[in-house]
Amino acid sequence: MLNMAAVVVRNTYGENLIGVLSKTGCRKLVILCHGFRASKEDRIMVNLSAALTVHGVSSFRFDFSGNGESEGPFQFGNYRGG
């Protein structure tokens, strides 16, 4: 049974990073990190999450700071900063 939940993680800079946790009941979890100038809602991220779910694996996809729904300025995607 799939259970999706919105997750907010506050980073060390006080910015809220927004993610989606797709729980299948399995202890295995894959963390999906999007690429430059992308977001957790890009088709490939959503499709990867769905494919993992079909195989019973939980996933967590999120937006880096300055991307998608997450807070913070977009500076080189903020991959170094937070």
C-alpha cells in the first residue's frame, strides 16, 4: 500500500526544503536528487519514484534550496551551500 506524505526539512541556513516521501511499507529507501535547474516534480523524478514503488521500494524526492518549492536563493543550484 502506497502512502505519500509531504515532508519539510529545515536546513542549517534556516531554509525549508520541500520533499515527498512515498512509503511502501518496505524498509528500503531510495533518495532521489534532481539535477541542475530541475525539481522533485520533473517527469523523470516522478517516474523513478513510481517505478520504485512498483518494486516495493520507498522513495524520497526533494527540492534543493533555491529550486522548486524549497526556500532560498538559486545560486549554482545551492548544491554546495545547503
